[in-house]
Amino acid sequence: MSIFDRLEEGIDSRSPSETIEAARALGEELPAEAILTLEGDLGAGKTTFVKGLAQAMGIQDLITSPTFNIFNTYNGAAKTLIHMDAYRLDARSNVIDDLMLEDFMTPPYCLAIEWPGNLSELPWPTTLSLAFTIKGESNHLIKSCRRDR
């Protein structure tokens, strides 16, 4: 079963390492230009998931939440990862233009956006939208919401 099929059914993750492994599997299958949206409550595993994407791209850097930076870029052997956290942004503004993200979106790249609901409409098509749900103390569900082809 492909990682896309598994995400459509939903992946139960019982540990950070399982979340990272799911993201690594996805990262290996993403197209050269990919935009992912990651939705879920605080602590649901979004940044942990991005750590797995980074591993798939050959990125050795420490991956942290860019809540205060808004976004971080990481250059890997396979592609560039742009990790955005829109938690502190306001959907009523047109901040996406002000951030000049397109300057960093040189193929091959993956743009992973946490809290996409805090942005006005994205100017680019989304490759995959993922929902992260806390099901219990150490059990999270990762499920695709929508995939554009």
C-alpha cells in the first residue's frame, strides 16, 4: 500500500518515531515541487512530521518550530525544505506576499505549512493537506484531507 493510500485511510502513530517514519515515507514520494498543509492542535505532531520530511530530503539540521521566525529554510541533498508556521499570522492580511516565500521556492522544494487556516488563500496549489489529531496520551492520527494531482 502506498504512503498516499495509507494517509487516506489514516495512520495511527503511537510515538514520535512512528510519526517521523510516516513523514520519511511521504518525503520520498513527493514530487519535485510540493506544498503540504499541516492542520491540527498544538502538540499533535506537525513539527515532528516535518522532522521526518527533512530526513527524507537528506537534511541533517536540527528542525524546530518556526513559530517566531514564521518560516525556516533547510537545504538538503535531495531538495530544499521550507517550514512555515502560520500560528501567529492573521488570515485577514495578505502576509503571504510580504513574506516573499516564492524567492525560496526554487525546485526541487517542499513547502510545509503549519496552521494554514491562519493564512488567506494560498496562491499555489496544495499537493497534500494533512490533519493531525490527538487520540490519546500517546496516540495520534495522521490523515490526508485532500490531495491535488
